[in-house]
Amino acid sequence: MEISDVRKVASLARLALTEEELLTYGRQLTGILDYVRLLDEVDTQNTEPMPHAIALQNVFRDDQRTNSLDVADALSNAPRTDGQYFLVPQILEERSGGK
Amino acid sequence: MSLHYLNTAELHSALTEGRLSSRQLTTACLNRIEMLNPSLNAFISVNADQALLQADRVDEKRRRGERVGVLGGLPLALKDNICQKLVPATCGSRMLQNFRPPYNAHVTERIEAEDGVIVGRLNMDEFAMGSSTETSFAGPSLNPWNRQRTAGGSSGGAAVAVASGMVPLALGSDTGGSIRQPASFCGVVGMKPTYGLVSRYGLIAYASSLDQIGPFSRDAFGAGLLLQAIGGHDSRDSTSIPVSAPSIEEIMAGVPGKLRVGIVDEHFGEGLQPEVGDCVRQAIAELEAAGATVSKVELPHSKFSIAAYYLIACSEASSNLARYDGIHYGHRADQFSDMTDLYCQSRGEAFGPEVKRRIMLGTYALSAGYYDAYYLKALKVRRRIREDFDRAFQSVDIIAGPVAPTPAFPLGEKLDDPLTMYLCDIYTISANLAGIPGISVPCGFTSDHLPVGLQFLAPELQDSRLLQAAKLFQQRTKWHEQHPELS
């Protein structure tokens, strides 16, 4: 993997990595990707993918009202709240003077 | 009389018959933890007060003649990725260092309903990613047989706690061997049930299509009892199978008829340490002496299991761990420039190297242009691996072989070489991909006195057969009655 690819993957994964980490993961991921190329030996032309370990279909439950977490419990582990909502940094720019 | 190494059936009947109170047993466990945990690091946290309260509740029920649940006041401990309401669940990660789940996992509810006594929470590789419990932010658990060696992982704390007599029972989770491999390294019984037999509601996710909660014990009775308590349908997990767990009576009734044991050449090939192979072959001969028939079966795709596993598990992990955003719960960085940077800094600071590596691999495998070549290809190979098992189980009841190619390896040996660490799971990973149950049973020691594990695999939902076979083996051998010397 090129260092630019590693940087792109880190950005997709939302991971801030140091230059040293980028180099290490680049080297290690290249090794792992070389190893998994082993799978090319298997002819899977007529094989359906198996996304899950068991073949359960149409799992329904009764449509009954149940309690969900109350607000205080849901917020209890949040790094920042105002007691009712999660607080996040501002994501929209303020516009001065106009609508 | 020392209680620490009594077998689970004896402990259970002493409790049931009132010869022993849950408070006495729980106190003995808490004392043992206090004495041994500083040197073995099996527990991340211990909740003595809560445990004694629960023990007293069970004793009171019994005194009043009320119905007592199947666990009957037995103390046990949970891997630190299983939620207990308001009790810190760190998952071995700085990310969740201060996380207190607002609800109980299904298995936690079941244990309380069946009168188990939860004494504390067990060390693990960070987010269950690892095979040695060395990636935990709390430091490694040490193998009680030799403290220079790893405990295995990721449920290393659970294996150490049971092997050293701190608790008779524990719950771990197994995504690629994380129950069976540490059980093998520490000389105890560890079982991964059929995928879907135990609800994952309240298990902090690593790879959802592979994760399964399962029991640790020193004997088949204990593993069966705990599986009976926690197994069965739960509508809060959409992959939960609508069946009940096998009952302990069914398991203790033993193997019905003649057991047909399959062995696989690939399990005894290159990479297997000769001493481990010798112990396992001896164990299979013991089954034969007990009346089992042994024949060869083929699993031609087993050599592809590690490659398929790491693509699938890491892809699922990259998606599951996207929830750690520094907003809803978990670590939040102090310094950041904007919203995206808040995510990146929080995750970059709080995840350890193995977690980052797997998120990176999974993100790459799922990214545009690579999805078909890696993730989809791995899912197709997964089906071929499952089909191998379906064919093999047409002629045998169980497959027997080694759990891991080596005994417990030295601390630090594989930490900087991820691929070598991944290869530790070569014999266990296929069961997770196929969804079938597997168990590790102690079957001997190497010349430097490290435990060796025997693995049984069975078809989907034949969990009782695995435990019956484990019981049969333990009736004829004394390996599980050997204990490490600890002071």
C-alpha cells in the first residue's frame, strides 16, 4: 500500500494517525493483504456469499409498545450534554448580516 | 476444606443441599481474588458488596424454601464486554474507560434470574481483538501455569480466573477462538455455543456475524449449567434462534449410543507443535478406548479460514466501531478543529494499535473498488467452509483435534507481528465462520508443564452433544483436576 492510500483509508475510518502509525500500518496491511490473496485459489464462480452464520429469515416480533431508555439514561455517558441533548461543536458557519 | 478447586457439580450440590451457603462460597472467591489478582491480573474490577448482597438473597430464598434458579448461588464473573447496568464495562479499552451501561445484557438478566452471583469483570484484549489479552489497556493477564506466558485471548481474564480457582464459572465471548484458545492455554473448559443460541443483546459488538457468548468452567457440568442458564431465544437479538438451550440433565445423561469421532489431516499438519499433537492423539485414543469410532473426514477449505475471517471480522468491526464518535459515549478529545476532527482525534487517542489496525483493514476491504475482491470474496469462501462441515458431519457426530497449534506462548512474542498472532486461531476460526459450536477440554501437558486443549466441533445446534462428549472424556481422564501451584 502506498502511503497516500493509507492516509485515505485513515481518513475514511476517521482515525487521526501519526506519520509513524501511517508507515507501520501501511507495512502491516500490505503483509496482510498479500496473505489474504490466498483466497484467489478458491473457485467461487457459482458460490453465493454467506453474510451470516445461520439462515434466519423474516424475524418479526409482536408489534407492542415497550419502554425505551429515558433521556437521562441515554445521556448518562455522553461527554457533553445540556441535560436534554448531546452537545456537539458547531457544524454550520454563521452568516453575518443576511438571512 | 478448600473450596477453590471443588468441581462444579460438588459445589452445586453442596449449595443445593444447604451444606454450603452462597455467602461462604462467594466470600471464599472474593478472598482468593484479593490474594491472587494482583499478580495474575484476571479482573478489571471486582464488586464485592453487590456480590455479597446477591449471595445473601439466594441464601434467603433457599432458607425460606422458595424456588432457587439453576445456578443456585454459584459465584461467577463476566468478560468486560458484557453489560451490567451501571457497572463500568471498559471492553479493555481507554475508549470505554468510564462507560457505565444504562441496561443489562440478556445474559446478565438470565444469570440474575437463575441466581448466579456476579463477583466482577474480567480482563480482555481491547474490544476482543487479540489472542493473548496483551492489547488490554489494563495490561496483560498472566498465565497461572507460568507467569512468563500469555493467558491466550481475547477472553484471557476469564480463563485465568477459572484456572486459578478465583471463580468456578465465567462468561467470555468467542469471535474467532476467544473462548476456546485461552481455555486451552490455561487448562480449563471453554465453549463457544452455536451462533444464535445465546443472545448478543448487551454484548459490546466486535464482529456481529461471528460473536458468541459462552461459558468457562473447569468441567463439562459447569459449562452445561451456565449454558442452560444463559441460552435460549431473546427477541432483542434478531439473530437469536427460537430454541431452548440443552438442559443439564440431558448433558449429564451422557452420549446416546456410540460416538462417531472425525479427525482431519489438516489439523495435524505443518505448524502443529509435536508435543501438542501427541497429547491430542492420545486423547482421541482415549475416546476410542471409551467405545467411540474414529474415522477421517475432510475439510478441504480449512486453510482459507484465517484469510476469510480477517476480512469479514475486520469489515464488520470497522462498521461496528464507527459508533465511537466522541459524542454519544466514550472518550472525547479535548483538542480538535471541527466536527470531523473531533471524531478523528477522539478515535485516534483512545483506540489502541490492534483496534486501529483492524479498523483500517476493514475500512480498506469495504472501500469502493475493493469490496468485491476482498469482502465479497471472503463471504463466498465462508460458504465453502460451511459446506465442508455439512459434508463431514454426514458421517461423524463430532470432529476432534487441537485447539491451537502451540501451548501458551511467551508474553510479547507475537505482539509486533499481527499475522503470526492471527495464525494462532487456525483451528478455531472455522467454527465461527460456519456458526457451529466448539469446545476446548484439557487433555494433557507439554514437557514444561503447560496445558494442552482438545477441541470438539459439532453441527449447528448439537451443543448438547459437545458437552456430552466433553463429559465422557473427563470421566476417563484427570487432566481437569490438575491445578497450577499458586501462592
